[in-house]
Amino acid sequence: MSRNSNLEKVRVNFELTPALKESLVSLQERTNSQSITEVFRRALALLDMVTEHHEKGGHLILRHKDGQEEKVRLIY
């Protein structure tokens, strides 16, 4: 992801279903994001980090409260 993202801005418009918009609003609230744009930025940063890690041979593991681990399959 570009480190100079704050220097230049480009407007992008999306058409979303009402359910997807509600999911974004829910994520905005749960992550204390100031805007849906911030939700997108965070999501893209996370996807960038995870795919880069995966491309280098790494894996994404979720650890549940009970200690059980689950390998996350990436689909792209």
C-alpha cells in the first residue's frame, strides 16, 4: 500500500446493497472508526499485510478463547 496516500486523494464511488452498507456501518461502530472511508483504509491495510505474509509462505492462524487454533484459508 502506498505510504504517500495522504498526499493525493482520488474519489471512488461504490454501489452497495443495503445489507453491505449496514455491515460497513456496524464495522465502523465496532472499530470506533471516524468514517466508512477509514473502515476501507483499515481493511485494505489488513488485506495487504495478510496477503504479503501469505505470499512469503506464512499462514494466518486464529486462536480461540479455549486455545484451539484455526488456520484461515485465503481466497483471492
